[in-house]
Amino acid sequence: MKRPKTGTLLMGLFLLLWAAAMVGLVVIGFTNIQPAGIGSSSSTNSAPISQHSAETTHDE
Amino acid sequence: MNDSKSMARILGWSGILPLVLANFAFFKGYGIVAATLGNLYAAIILSFLGAIHWGLALDREQEREAPMLLLWSVIPALWAFMALWWAPPTAILILILGFIAQWLADWRLRSRVQLPAWFMPLRTGLTTAVIVLLALMLAQILTGT
């Protein structure tokens, strides 16, 4: 079987990443979904990540 | 200070400092803010490294390797952008892979393009430092330090 050229593979990777970026931006534009890496409004405090999820539980 | 080797060293190693600070900030309890800022910085640096290939292509418009240099040059930026969509631990892993791939791409350049003698040693040192610091941040996140 013929081995794919590096250029073809790179073009495929480029198209994949570019399409993912476009889809992601459209999703953000039309929904309230926020990327985990950017953080939500409740994640702007300085709590460590390990404690961050625990903050969502309420103490009675 | 006037020669490019010294300037590249000064600028390159001072560019490592924000990742050191991000690690220190995480250690001091700034948690997700430190991790996110560290990842944003690393993503910008990865995009900058990709642009080295764009710059080389501009100087080789008529040469056979120019289209490949241009094509590769945008991939690290897209890769870094994609990394930022994920939670910090996953983003760090994706960024580390990106830095390794960019180093390999630069390594392949050696045989095709004439580069300054200091370029690869400096790139190797800086990439090692970035990967170690990102791995340290990942270890801090996972251990909850």
C-alpha cells in the first residue's frame, strides 16, 4: 500500500484542527456552553482546582 | 547584547519566567487562575514557535519546501487553540504534545534549511524547560498541592 505523503497528512491535520476551531466558535456563539479551559464565572476565584468542584456542594 | 545569539538567549530564557511564576502561584494557592494563565501563556508561545516556519518560508518563496513550511506554521496555533478548550490537566497534556511536535519539526529543518548554530541547542533547552514546567503544573493539579 502506498504510504501517504507528509504534505497530505499535514493538510488533513490542518483541516481537522481548523474545522474543530470553527465548530467550537459557532457552538460558543449560539449556546451557553463555556470551554472548560477558559473557566466559568464561578471559577474566577483563587481556589485550588481540587477544591473547586467541592465548592459546588452546599453546607447546611 | 548586540549579537543575535545573546539576544535570543536573553529573550528565550526570560520567556520561561511566566511559567515558573504560574507554577509558584499554583503552589501558593492561586489554583485555577494560575493554571489557566500558565496554559494561556504556553499556548501563545506554541503559536509563536510555529510562526518560525512561516518566517522561513517568506525568505524561500521559490523553493520546494516553502509550501510545507507555511502549512506547518499554522498547525501549532490551531493545536494550542484547541488545547485551551479543555480543562487544565487535559490542556497541559495537549500542549506538551504540541511542544514535542514543534521541536521535532524544527529538528527536521536542520537538514533542509541553514539555521544559526545556536538555534537548535537553544530550542532544545527551552523546550525541555517548558515541558518540565508544564509537567510540574500537571503534577501539582493532580496531587492537589
